[in-house]
Amino acid sequence: MKSKFYNTAPLPFVGQKRNFIKHFKEELHSKVAPPLYVDLFGGSGLLSRAAKDVHPTAKVVYNDFDNYRKRLKTISKTNKILQDLRVLVDGIERKKIVPKEIKEKIINRIKQESGFIDFITLSSSLLFSMKYVSSIQELEKETLYNKVKINNYPTAKDYLDDIEVVSTDYKKVFEKYKDVENVVFLIDPPYLSTDCSTYSSDGYWKLKDYLDVLKTLQNQNYFYFTSNKSSIIELCEWISDYTGGLNPFENAAKKEYKASMNHNATYTDIMLFKWTQTTTY
């Protein structure tokens, strides 16, 4: 049995739904456990973890297309690197630029590692918020800041316990489970114009990609996550009002959360959900 319940992902992940996890769990608690949750865009796995924690009898399928589990497996290695980085940046004020000579030492320390290195997690300790690199070559080009995490990351060995993990295109996952009675889909697609080479042939998530996801909402139980930056809700309302087209969000409930990227930039995270529950499962 799990000893810990997670309200945030163990490692940094752009777009993880930690700000919404309370609202998400509240809605899950209000429902009878379904036979199946399917997390089409699993990301950090936080939604899958929450679904399993609230409804332990339900089957939960987590589509880990970003290979987050590989990062989880190397937490001990990442912690060892961070321990050495803390020594190197000692004396540098927090969030201040790392001097060139210290940057060289940091780069050389990371280069000592062989095999997989979790650059996304390391980026959160060396770069400004929302900025990430995926290689030592990219890191060498950046200005580094002393944001090195003060404490080690927890090992999180139980994070994916009792969750079925797959790694494939979300459309294939949807096709496999779309006809399962009372399935609930968790749908948190990438933001428009974001780097998303794993899902898009030219490396970026375009409007067509975003709209294609809406096909997974038709006649399904779902939790769908977006933000006011995408304007997808307004677009669907306009199509319905002026062309007679189907609005997949019609009659869906909605909750919002005001989020901030920094002191000057804010946006609204949105969770839409529709769940037609039968009397028995």
C-alpha cells in the first residue's frame, strides 16, 4: 500500500497540474469509482496518480509519451549532481548570475556523468522559470543562475505504483479504450505553438493538432485542461453559434485557477469536465 499521496509531481515538468490537483480530487471524490481512467497526455503522471489515490479500485492507464518514468529512475543520480552543484555555487546570492569561472566548473561536473542525465530537472536549478534545455551543449549556451535546489528530491519509488504505464501516440490509446463502458479520459494536451516533437511531425503543436484532440471528447466522460491563452473554448462556442457545428464543451462544468508565470504575467488555467455516471458500475 502506498505510504504517500502526491499533490505535486516528484520532478519538475512544464504543465503539470499541481495548481488544479485539489479541484480535480474534489470532483473525483464526488463520483463513484469508474472501471477505468485513461490519461491520454500523461505528462508528469500527476493526474493518473491522483485518480488512483482517490479511486484505488479503478484501473488507471498513464500514457507516458515523454518518458517521465526514465527521469524518476535517475533521481538518485540527479541528487548527487545537485549536491556537488550546491558546493560550487556556495557564496553566490540566490537567483543571481553564476560567474563564468563557476559556470565552467558546473559544466565540467555535469560532463563527468555518463548515460542519461535529467537536464530538465537540472534546468530548474540553473535557469529561469519555464526555461529548459535537453543537452549539455544547450546548457553551455545559456546564462546560469544560482537556483540550485536546497534539498534533494524524494526518491518517489511508489509514485507509479498500481498504475498501468504505456508509451504511444494518444490517438492509439484513445482507439483502444474509447468503447469501454464508463471510461473517463484525462486530457491535458500541449499548449499551442509549444515545442512538442514527440507528438508533432514538425516539432510544434499547431492549431490542427489542438483541434484534433477535441475528437476524443465526443460522447465521452472526460476531464479536459486548457488555459485562456488558447482561446479554444471561445472558438468552439463561435463554431457552434455561427456554423451549427458541435461544441464538445457544451454542458460541461468548468473550474478556473489564476496562475502566474512571473510578477508581470498571469493567466487562467481551466478544467472542463463532463461525466455522465450510471447508477452502478
